Amino acid sequence: MRSQALAEPVFLLSPARSCSSVVTTMLGGHPAVYGFPELRLFVGDTVEAVLRPRPHVPLRWSHFARSGLIRAVAQLLFGSQASSAADAAVAWLVERSTWTPMAVFDILRVAAAPRIPLEKSPDTIASDRSLDRCVAAYPNARFVHLVRHPVSTLISMIDHWKPSWGADRAERETALLAARSWFNGHRRACALGEGLAPERFLRIRAEDALADPVRECRRFATWLGLGVDSDAIESMLHPERSPYARFGPPQAPGGNDPKFLRDPRLRIGAQPAPASVPEDWDIGLVERRALARLADYFGYDLRLSDGVEARR
């Protein structure tokens, strides 16, 4: 049974490759917030579903993807992320393989209390079912919607996915999959946000968070009703201090983006975004127009290669 005294969680919603690892870890650096790694709580109805290999992706990706839950259990319930603690965490989770992931998360919330839990997993908005699970499990949760320019995101997706898929998947197919992932994920987040009061839904642009992190950290903390004193904000500017800001033990190396884990320091500066969808991706006009309309809604300029430009 959940304790009514526990702070309601905050879930950061974003597609993959949206700078979510650095932004979530930065926001989770507030002394009153506990920033979790990717727990993938809503990909299935049981802990076993979270831990099982993901279909249609390389096995090493599955091993990396399940790491966040193992690392969080090891850190909060067994006191460290040493190899022995990770082994204990895996055994603990296997013993509870029929539990719902939310039951495990509630135990982690107790361990992190009184801090507000903040979690991000791209899988949460990867399907209607996953987002429905999230909302049903935590009907009073708050949500941060993180957006990034579509072209920057798609370039990052393609670069990240190509080494694993190789020649088995053409670049056009990969680009189209990336475009649909960006569009559908943000469409789901927007639909959710339309039904929530402003105190439960906050949108942040990744470019803004990296160009002016002090302002965005203050905005996030104020939204949660937390202190914005200089010490709190300074703590948020050091994501590298998170226990999940480095590679984990061999049993659970991931939990955040590999590039972030290699060097988690915050790099402050303007983040220029490409202005148009590259023609060699060969994405159809219908898809490009859909990307442009949603990009425009988020305040981005996106020129279509046919000369049409979406404008607010």
C-alpha cells in the first residue's frame, strides 16, 4: 500500500535522443528532487517484462536498457552500485518478477523520500499503451515535456542506430522511423498536456536548457514549489555528481545515454539547429509537413525541402 505522505512522481516525457539524460540529471540535481535513471516502468505489466530482452533490437541494447532499474535498486536498497550490490539487485528483482514495476518503484520512492522522484524513459511515450499505464498508475503525477528540434533529434537517432543496424536497414528507412518516433511521441505528450492543469505539465526545450540552464532550472524548481536559492541552483548545474552519471557495473552498465555517461559534465552554450530536413533522407512531403507543423508549435523553424516553410 502506498504511503499518502510520499511525493507524487514527476515523469519527463521525450522521444529518444532529446538530450533527456543530461536535462533530467540536471533537474534531478535539486536537493529536494531524486533523479532516477531510465527505469522503463511502463513497457509491460510485470518486472519480468522490464527485464526481458527487447524484441527487434540488438541484445546488447536490451542489456543496456534494463540497467537503470537494476542500478536504482542496487543504489537505494543495497547501498551502492558495486558488482555485488548489482548481483543482489538482480536477484531481488527476479524474486519479484511477477510484481508490477510500479510496486517496485513505490519501494524506491520510499527509499528516496522525502525527495521528489523524477524519472525519464523514452519508452513511456513510445506507445499509447505505455503512456496509458503511466497515467493509470500515477493519476496525480506531474509531467515535464522535453522537446528538441526535429532535425537535430533525427540526426542523433540515425547516428545512434546505424552502427547496430548497419546495412540491414537503409538510411531512408531509418530516417522515416526516426521521424515517426519524434512525431508520435510528441503527439502523445501534447495530447496528455492538453488535459492537465499548468501546475502538472511543464514544457522545456532542450536547446533552452543547455543555452541558459540557470533560467530553466529556476523555472523547473519554481514549478514544483521548491527553493531557488543559489546553492540549490548550483547543485543542479553539476549533473556529473549524480550516482547514475557514469557507467554502471558489468551487469548493468547503462541507465542513461552512453555519450552522457562517458562525459556527463554540463556544456553551456547556444545549440544551433539545422533549418531543414536533408533531402537525402527522402522523407515524403506528408511526413515533412507533419514534422514542420509540430516543430512550429514548439517554436522551431523548419524549412521543407520543397521550399515551403512552416511559420507560426
